[in-house]
Amino acid sequence: MENEIVMQEQKHELSTGVFSTLENFKEIYDIGKMFATSSLVPQAYQGKPMDCTIAVDMANRMGISPMMVMQNLYVVRGKPSWSGQACTALVEGSGKFKNVHHVYTGEKGTDTWGCYLEAVRIENNEVVRGAEVTMAMAKAEDWVNKAGSKWKTMPELMLAYRASAFFARVHIPNALMGVSVEGEVEDIQKAPLPQAPDVFAESEVKNDINE
């Protein structure tokens, strides 16, 4: 009986999704087109209605603003990743933790300087400490010397962002919607990856919708 209820709930979720019917898709695609024409959205989304549509869908399922998704979801080597700033917000908004805060360790200005995210699990008041990120780790992983790296100019902020990303990956993986976190793609894939073909080309999408 319990399995039947679960299957019915899953079937209902699929049938009511924004991509379940052409009409629903048209509605969310129209919203995506609206965002794509705005100069207020990040440049990576401007003129890309399909990308905006996916961002709107993710925001809808997560219960957050589409602008938050577009401002904090960036693409690295063809794969989307959440920014460290977004990870902090996702931890706080997950409903699983309270008193979310960063703790700095070691001596500032040295390789021992580090940071970790700490929070209290609401379910049992357990203090949860995320993985610690240090400047020694940043240098060993070659984060500091990458082109455009902010580790040299804003190390305090970068320590906090990376600590948030580590905490989110371990403790709220479902809230990430299967998306990587800041630095994860770069760390796992050192070599350049070929760009995947755009199977949802703008012209094909328009033809499907107009039919």
C-alpha cells in the first residue's frame, strides 16, 4: 500500500511538471525569453532563452528566485556549478541547519590560515563542522595560480566560499539539484574538455513550439 502511494505521488509530480505538456513548456519558455532579453541578468544568460528557461525551472522547483539561480549558477567546461556564495544561502535555506557561520583558523597571512563552515542540525541540535579549507590546500590544489584567480587578492572571501561549497556537497546534496559546487569541476577535471553539441538549438526549439 505504501509503495502504491509513493508511485502515485511520483506519477502526479511528473504529470504536473513544467515540461510535462507542450502548453506548460510554452509558458515557462515565454518566461525564459523574457529574462533573456533583459540586461539585468548575467551576460552568460543574455540572448539565451533556453538557458534562462532551465534556470526558471530550477528556481521553481527549489522555491527561490530565478535571478538567484542565474546569478549564482555558472558553467565550467560545459558543466553548471553553484558559486560558493550560493552554497551558503542553500545551506541556510535548506531548513536542516541553524546558526550557520564561518570559523577561521590558523594565522592570517600564512599557509595555516583556514576556514570551515559550522552549523547546528535542527533535528537533534548536533553541531556539524564542514571540511576545513586552508591556504596550504589552496596552493597545493593550484587554486591560487589559476588565471583570474581571486585567491591572491581576496583570500578571506575565497576561503569562506570554498568552505561553504564543501559543506553543501556533504550535508545538503539534494538541495544542490545534482549540480556541482564551486571548484569541483576544476579539481576533478584538470584537462580541457570538448564542448558538447547544443542539442536544443534555438531554431529547433522555435520550430517545435510553433508546430
